[in-house]
Amino acid sequence: MEIRGLITRLLGPCHIRHLILCSLGIYSILVQSVHCRHHDIGSSTAHQLGSKYSQSSSLSSSSQSSSSLVEEPALNKDSDAFFTPYIGHGDSVRIVDAELGTLEREHVHSTTTRRRGLTRRESSSDANDNDPLLITTDKGKVRGLTLEAPSGKKVDAWLGIPYAQPPLGPLRFRHPRPVEKWTGVLNATTPPNSCVQIVDTVFGDFPGATMWNPNTPLSEDCLYINVVVPHPRPKNSAVMLWIFGGGFYSGTATLDVYDHRTLASEENVIVVSLQYRVASLGFLFLGTPEAPGNAGLFDQNLALRWVRDNIHKFGGDPSRVTLFGESAGAVSVSLHLLSALSRDLFQRAILQSGSPTAPWALVSREEATLRALRLAEAVNCPHDASKLTDTVECLRTKDPNVLVDNEWGTLGICEFPFVPVVDGAFLDETPQRSLASGRFKKTDILTGSNTEEGYYFIIYYLTELLRKEEGVTVSREEFLQAVRELNPYVNGAARQAIVFEYTDWTEPENPNSNRDALDKMVGDYHFTCNVNEFAQRYAEEGNNVYMYLYTHRSKGNPWPRWTGVMHGDEINYVFGEPLNSDLGYMEDEKDFSRKIMRYWSNFAKTGNPNPSPPNSDFTEWPKHTAHGRHYLELGLNTTYVGRGPRLRQCAFWKKYLPQLVAATSNLQATPAPSEPCGSSAALYRPLLFLIVSLVLVTRFKI
């Protein structure tokens, strides 16, 4: 099987959580001497690649006036749905050629049109100042509604409060501007739009994939905050502010799996979430005032400032705000820890499966500019580096559909489109330099990863090898081929080192072990080892650090059993989804979710996840110190406390392999051919590898 041939089939509407392309060029970013980021493609090829992506849902372009939209029905307070009443509006996408991944947009017109923006007003005479759901923010009055959590407990919710001006027209790509004051009362009873993005249709309506697709209409008018408060309203409550993940080019705060009601009502905390711009609309960089980059991070920062200035009106304590996020959301949280602009806007941080040192988290200014110009070329805009103002002016006139459809044409084979950049404003230096120098917020953090972080990504990349069905195995030959395909830009010695490190030498031909090794290879490099590195540096500075390894697979998980505990599988337990009796979770899973929520909320309240006084139902969670490196395994009935996790494998990626690559940099970075076992070349390469390895082990004491 020629895995490389799959690439053209995979350039379809893959969900951006998958970070498919560059994420799976395992350490092309690690090796600075390998310039795969600058692998160029012609404009016709770029257009071809980009056109295989599309997005769904209703798209409100910059020319659409929100004042023309009609009234929409109110939420049903007794419904189990939180954000779901608005699923199904607008456009959808269907696969025309499943093998090639080509798409065709089909329009499905909803019976009601969403009303967004400041048109959701009542007159001043309609406002009842004694209404407990009427809150006066620093920009104007907002009215919320009371909802019932699946447990039967009540919460008060304000959905879709604007914190910034709609980034339309001349504001596209720019840093956000605070929303202007309004008169009258704004009805904050409608889930906000999701920001423009692509959606995952690779596996059709398979729930394991579609659960991450946006469930509210897509629009550039999307900068809104949601606030969910326990009922009755607390005073000076701890605040947990969620930042969603999605690779910086997909995601939304309104997903069902993020339903805030249970966490807020069970743990008596205020839960806040925000929408921020993603993809090129949120992270296009040209180094000019019109396209300064990191707009999505500045969206988040402005939302944090809104929380600081207003959360006390809802019963929250602005001095007890904890950021928590997963994947790109966790990277966002970590970047707020590093940024001088954000450090004083919150107190603590929870990072789930994400770190700023992940190879997919940032790109250089040069690479970011190159991608922006490639996008401009793909959509027939000026792309001369000496005429950037013309480039931005043209890009602002393009329909957001066109930009999103063409983003993937900005890349070489080892990259993904638009992510944060060291812009000199939000970030002054690389995360690695900030961590090394100690220039970051000194505070308590809770962080960790899941046991099978890699499968969710490679199952989209190696679709013929890792089919979405039970009983999938990987032969030794397929394993070696996959390692080669996943590491196309490194030399043979480095590739052999990866094979050596991830082979189960007790049973090297075991097809299950070979399959699982691919997951660990990707998961270690892109997630677990970077989380470990971040935690270690925080612990070295004397901060309180708590680390976990999440090991529970839901009994109703729709993915094949061999996929294990994948990226993101902890989220529904953090938000208390198992407590919804309609979803079929087992009783022990409900209890487990209660424990997870209690650990998370205790940390948000006190900086320590352990109950006080100690509770025999909860395993004591030790601190992760620079020497002890303890972590708590989070499983149904676990009492296990380990060290690490995966210390050897992370030493391989962070210490040994960079030195091996440097020592063998003169070797050609081409795939190793199949050789007869008795050939001189077959004998020579392992010998050379052994000699270099012994030198490195001796020199660097690895």
C-alpha cells in the first residue's frame, strides 16, 4: 500500500481538530535545519488543494445587516438542550465523491433566521429593574433566562453577550474593538453564532466526529460571551472561563459537550465561555496594522477584560478567575500565562492536552506571512510582499467562504494553515524562550493528557490503514511504511531511531502493538511530552502543579475499541455530561464525572484539587514537583499515582533525537529503501546508527 497516495484523498473537509498535515510530519518542526515549512507549491496546486475544503451552516457575510433579521423563538427552560435548539440552520455540506473527498455545498433554509447583534433590544420602558435576570454591564443592560440542568437544578444564563464590535469590513483581520454602549435592554437569551470555519464531514454523520462540528450558524459576527450562574445567585463565586479547542481554525463554545449547566449547578461556580475568531479570519498575519496577526488571541484577551470588569455583576469574584481549555484551547490558556497583556486578568489555569511548546502551536513571522500571501494568490488578490496594503484591502472584500475554502492551499505537505505567531504585541518571544527565562505568570496550574492522544489524528490521515472499524491491526511492514510516511523530512538514522524506540521488542511482529505504537509516536510528540515539559518548567519555578493522566474510555464511545482514550475524551466528564440520564451513561461513570468536576472546581476555588477536609472517596492528588514528577491517573476506580508520564519517550523526543539529528545532519533525508538483509547497505546503516547512538549516550548521558 502506498500511504503517500492517500494524501490527495485526505485533503477533504477534515475537521480542523485533526491538524492532519504538519502534525503528522512528526518532528519536521523540531529539526530547525529541515525547512519543510518553506516547501513551496504552485498557485494552481494551492488552489486545487484549498478548493477541496468547504464549510457548512449559515454564513452571515459582512454585507448582511443583523437588523434585518427576524425574531427567534425563546429557549425552552425545561429542555435538556442548552445550545442545541439552533442546530440545522443554514447551509450544509454533502460528500459527492467519498473516495476523493470532493464536496458540494447544498443549501438548507431554516424556518427562522437567527437574530444576532444589538437588534435584540427592548425599549427602556419595558425594563423592570427589579428583575433578577436583568444585569447592568458596563456597556448596557442584558436580560438572561433561567434554565434547568439535567439534574433538575436551576441555573441563570446569559447567552450571547457582545464583548466586541462585529469584526466586519475594515475590522476584518484587525485586533478587536470593545463593543459600543447600547440603550435599552439586550436579550441575552440566544446562543451566539459560531465563527466562520470548516466542518468535518469525512465520516458522514458519525457522532464521534460530528459532535465537534459547530451547532450554531457560522458568521463573522461572532464575538460573544456566555455566562452561566448557579441558582440562587452566589456572592463572590469562583469563575471558570472555558476556551474551546479546534486547532485554531475550528471550534465553538456552544457545543453540547460543553454544556455549562451541570458544572455550574453541581459545583456552585460561575462558568463563562467565549467565542473567538479562528482560521485566517482570526490568525492571518502580514505584520501590518491591518493584518497584525493573533486577532483570535486578542479576542480572548478582550473577553478576559470584559470578565474582569463585569463578572461581579453576576455574582463572580474577578480575583478568582480560572482559565481552562483543551487542545488549542489549552495552548491559548498557556499563551495567556506567557503574555504580559493577559497575566493580570486571571488567577489560575487548567490545561488539558495542550502546551505552547507543541510543534503545531505557533509559526514564525516569516512563515505566517508566506501563508497569508499564498492565500491572497489563491483568491486572486495582490500577493506582492511590497504591496501588503493592497493585499489586505483585497482580502477584506472576499466572502469568508472563499477564504476558508482556500486556506489549505497555503501549505506545503507538512503544515496546517493559520495559528498564533510571535507578533511583538501579544507575544514578544517564543514560548521556549519565555519558559527558559522565567518570563511567565507564576501561579497554580493543573494539566495533563490522555492515554491515546494520537489516534484521533492519524485515523484521519491513514484512512486505509486505520479504518473506522473493529479489529484493525498493523503488520510490521505496514508499521515501517507508516513511520516513513509520517516522517518524510528526516534522515534514515533518525527514522530508524523512531522505529527502535517505538517497537515492542518482546513481540516486534505483534500487529496490535505496531498499531498502538503509531498512536504513541504521534501522541507523545505532539501532546504528552509538551504537556510534561510545560509542567516541569512551572514546577522548577516553585509553582503548585498538579498533573493527571486520563485513562477512562466511556462505555458508549462510538469509536472502535482499539482507539482507546482519545484526544478530548475527558471533556464530557469535566462538564458533567454523564449526569444527563437521557444519554445512557453508567452509574459508575456518573460518579466518576462528579469526581472530575469536584477536582477541577476545587482547584479553581483554592488552587488545590483535593477536597478539604480529605474525603475517602477521592484519591489524594500529590503535587507534581520538579524532582518527584508525580501524576494522578484519572480512571473509574483508580488510586494510582505515577511518575512522569512517559518519561523515557519524552527524553527521546526532547533530548536524544535532536542530538542524533544534529550529529547525522549530513545524511540524506530520503526514505530508506527496502534492502535484502544481507546487503552491505543494510549492514552499514544499523552499524552507523549504533556508533552515533553510543557516542550520544556517552556524551549527553541520556
